[in-house]
Amino acid sequence: MKWKELKHNGVAFPQPYEPRNLTILINQEPVSLGPNAEELAYAWGKKRATPYVQDPVFQTNFLSDFLKLLPSKCSEAKMPEIDFTQVHECQAKEDLLKTDPAYRKKLAAERKLIRLQLKERHGYAEIDGTKTEIANWMVEPPSLFMGRGSHPMRGRWKPRIFPEDVVLNLSESAPRPQGNWKEIVHDHDSMWIAYWVDKLSNVRKYVWPSDISDLRQERDKQKYETARKLEKRLPIVREFILKNLQSPEEKTRKLATVCYLIDNLAMRVGDEKEEDEADTVGASTLRVEHLKFHPHAVEFDFLGKDSVRWQKTLKLDGEDNPVRKNLIEFSRGKKPEDLVFDGITSESVNRFLGKAARGLTAKVFRTHHATETVKKYLKSHNTFKPETPTFSKLYHARMANLEAAIRCNHKRTPPKTWEGSLAKKQQRLLELKAKPVKTETQKERLEARVEKLRLDLELQKKTRDYNLNTSLRNYIDPRVYKGWANQAEFDWKKMYPKTLQRKFLWADRTRA
């Protein structure tokens, strides 16, 4: 998957903030805002109608960045002392302007033209002579960080990114794009176009070729091929892990215990992440405070990816159980905040797994477990009658997706509209059930509509706390759905939104 030639024009940047010369009041005293402070105040004002502005953590984090941009006399100001009225009034006037259809149409046309011009220049790369779309060619704009779950950094300011923050990946002979770039590199082994380090999270943010590019398609396919190889070698891998749980070497016992947790609980490795993911807590970075020992089990409770709570219990019977013994040993004499597996990193875990199966890494386990979970569910729901409607098959396809999300702990905060949406569907179901029919054909059609809505309701309730898209996009081999759908006489692409249909074009060209 190496490239020989890579050319592009660098990334595009959001328009700079346009100051409105706004003023705020602190303890009734006017305070003029510089451009940077005004940009933060304006972003805060945009959240005025949301629950975020009432969140104490969001408030505290916002103030920690905002007050640094104000005169030193304001450095101790509290939120109740700050009056953003002029900011709100300015935004209300701008919102009023946008209610004029003609103005709105003109604004949309101008923005579309600018975006098309930028995309023509920055939205494509030439990879080995082929013009290829770039997925995220526009640098992320500065913003208030929202986070997911109870993220401790919610409300902090994500600063603006400039050309001097960005590293570009180009072939040696490629023309250098205009701009004061941080660095130009020639990494033929990597697919990324550019990256920068997020100034808030200190995490690298990558720009990639689009999902339909040959390089991305091939890498995606290889990921699932590797998971298929693990499936065949799993008994050998597990035997290797079990054997090393009782190794005389402490580091080997630690590595085997980490791998046991990764396999049995679908836990992330910890300090390993995708290039476009935030740092996570997982098996190798567990702390003593994350473990609770019970007579026949060990409970794990911590904040995982995106600060979403990860809580599962692993059944471990008997005092002589090697996993239990190891966890007790590695926790003994340590403080709650100490690492259970100190000295263990994702690199050492992957080297250990590589001894069991060539090329095996911790990430492969999650792909395997998500795919196997879906496969198991679909196998038990594959006897459809010829008259079974498509919506019933789609329901089971999504239920399989839910099982994978549960297995991988892909939890979410329910959308604010969830309750209202559910109530509307429930009311609609009552209305349909009460609807009179005159003919047998009308009766059959109504029964089908009732059943479809009933399944929609059931699915909405069951998926309330889970994000199905993460596993669908990143962990479930699409060929599993394709094979099942072929047997069920069902179009497997109905499982996927348009963006994922493009991502999985390779699956359409291969055998299930």
C-alpha cells in the first residue's frame, strides 16, 4: 500500500473571525474585547440556548481560557458577574437577517461558491498519477470543545490552526504548496496528506484521501482480512495467552493478563489509538482504583474513550485462577492511582501477540469480536419466509449491529430529541391501530405499517444508550452483512448510509 508519487496543494483554512467591536460588562463595568477574546465570547453566545451554558464544568473551563484574554483586573471574574448582553443582541440581529429568504439565499450562494473554489484547489490529491478526492481537506475551525459523555475538558477553547502548525506529506519531486508550512515530509508508507497537533488535546489530527481512494479501499479490506486470519488462529493465540499467564517472568504474566482482558472483554489496549482518535484508557493503562474484587469475579469501572463509562464484570472462579491471582499480585501494595500493569505499553503488547500470530495486534481483537458478534446474531436469524418484508430483515440487521455496539461498549448520551421522537412514534402507532379499514387489502397494508412502526419503536428503545455507527463503520466486516443479505434476499447496502456505501465499495466487488 505504498505510494510512489503524491502531489497536492496543502489544506484549506477557515475564514478568520470578523470582529464586531463588542463589549461585555463585568460587575457592571464595560470591558472592551480584543479580536481573540471577542471570538470566544461570540462562540459562548452561540450556546446561549443550550444546556451547556448551565453546566458548571463547561462554565469553569470556558472561563479558564476566556479570562486569560481580558485585562488582568478581570482575572478572578465569576460567570454570574459577566454580562454578555451586547454579544447576544448582536447575534439576535444577525439571526433576524437570516430570516429573510433573499438574504439567506444570497449568503448560501456566496458560501457555496467559496467552498467550491477551495475544494477545486485543496480537495484533491494526485496519487501515483490518479486524481483522488481528499476527505477532510478543510482544517477544523476554532471552537468551544463539546466532547462526548462527561468529558472533563468540555467548554475549553480549541485554538485556531495556522499553516505553520501543519505538516504536509508529499513526494520528493512534488511542487511545494504556497504557505509557511511547519514541515514537508516524504513518508511513502503512510496514506495521510497532512497533520497538525490539536492545541487543546495535544492529539494529532490527520487529513486523509477519501474512503473511495484505492489506497483507503485496500487498507480497509486488509484490516478485515487480518481479523479473518485471527479467527482461524484464535485457539492457538488463546492457548499462548493462557500458558503465559503462569510464566515465571512478571512482565510476561502482565502481558498475558492484558491480552486476556482484551480478548475476553473486548477492552481497548489503552495507550494505542487510531491516528485520528483521542487517547484512551484501556487494559494496559488500568489503575488500581479501576478494579474491584468480588468472591467469584472482578469488576472493572473506569472512563474509557471520550470519557464514556466502561463498566463490566469478569467471572473468575477460584483463588487459583491465574488471571485473578495476577490482578491481585499486580495491585498489591499500590496506591489507587497507580498503574496495575506498570511497564506495559501497546508496543510491548503487540510484540507479545506477534509471537502468537504474525502481524497480530491488539486492535485486531475488537474487529474480530464485533464481526463475530454480528455473525452469531445473523446466523440465528436467517430463516425468513418468502413474504417476510424488508423492514423486518433490516430490523434484525440493526439488532446485530446493536449487539456489536454493546460488546464494544460504544455508549452514547441519548440525543435531546430522543424522548420527543419516541412519543411521536408511540402516538402514531396508536392512531394507526385505531384506523378503520374497509377491504382485506387495506387491512394487510395497515398491519404491515403497524408492524414496521412497532419494530422502529422497539429498536429506538433498545439503541437509546448506544452508538451503532462506530462499530458499523470501523469494526464489522461488511462481507458478513453481504453474505447474510444474499441468503435473505435482501439488499445489504440498505444497512449503510451513502457515505459508508462508498467506504465499502471494495466489499461489493468481493465474495462474501
